[in-house]
Amino acid sequence: MTGDKAIRTVTALVVTAVAAFAAVVSYSHIYDLARSHGETGAAARLLPLSVDGLILAASLLMLHEARAGRDAPRLAQLCLVAGVLATLGANIMFGAKFGPVGAMISAWPAASFIGSAELLMLMIRRSRTPAPVPAASNGHDPAVQQFRPWLERGEVPGVKTIKSELGVGPGSESAGGRFTT
């Protein structure tokens, strides 16, 4: 294992552990707050999961879109903000009965969970390295030249795009293709 890989692995483990610890404490705060405000049974038990789960769902969707080279959907951004505000607000309210210090201490697990989740997403987002673009032999490899923009982005064009761009496959003569099959 290389030094960089070891650092990434240990970082991922620590960030995941901190997020798990914080999620458990945040869960208990939101659960107790829900129970003290009339929620019972499954509703009280699932409410904390819906709050912190929304943060994870929005973060993962935004990560997926970033890795695909697309902007984050507004709905995902809105859900992330709503989840962050809900978990921070609920944790602060839980500790508010103990004054400003109690509110601050109770807010920490929510902030730690949010920070850890986003650090993990950032680490995953930045870990993607595009495949190296193959060197063209004397610059004359038409496929590499034709598809260099895709390859440099770490993407592979679809079969239909490749056939169309290179003019190969059935009907390539009528399409003015440069290659025959």
C-alpha cells in the first residue's frame, strides 16, 4: 500500500467513524426532542433518520452529478440545506433547556455529522482520476485524435457515437466514412 493510499484509507475510516458517532448522538437528541413534543413509536424513531438521511441522500446525489461532470440539481441543494437546518435546529433546541452552552454542546454532533459527511464526499469526488489518454503514434491515430476531448475528461463515448464519428459499421460507405468494416 502506498503512502497516499494509506492516508486515504485511514482518513476515510476516521471520517466515517466520526460521522457514525455524531449520527448516534444527533439521533438521540432528535428522538428525545420528538418524544417530548408528542411523537411516539415509529414516528419518533424514524424522524431522526429522515433528517440526517436527507443530508446523505442530497450529498450522494450531488456527488454523483459532480462525478458525471454535471451541476448539482437545485432540488438536491435545497434538500441539503433543509437537512442541515433541520438537524442543527433540532440539536440546538434539544440543548437549549440547558442554556447557551447546552445548546452549543448539543449542536456539535449535528455539525460534526454534516462536516464529516461532506468531507467524505469531497474525498470521493477528488479521488476520481481520469484514465490517461493514450499517446497517438506520431499523432496519426485518428480514433485517439477524434475522441481526445472525451478521453481527456475520463469519459468513453458510446458505441453509436464512435460508429457515427468514425464512419464504421453498416452503411459507412454511404455516410462518407473514412474506415470500412
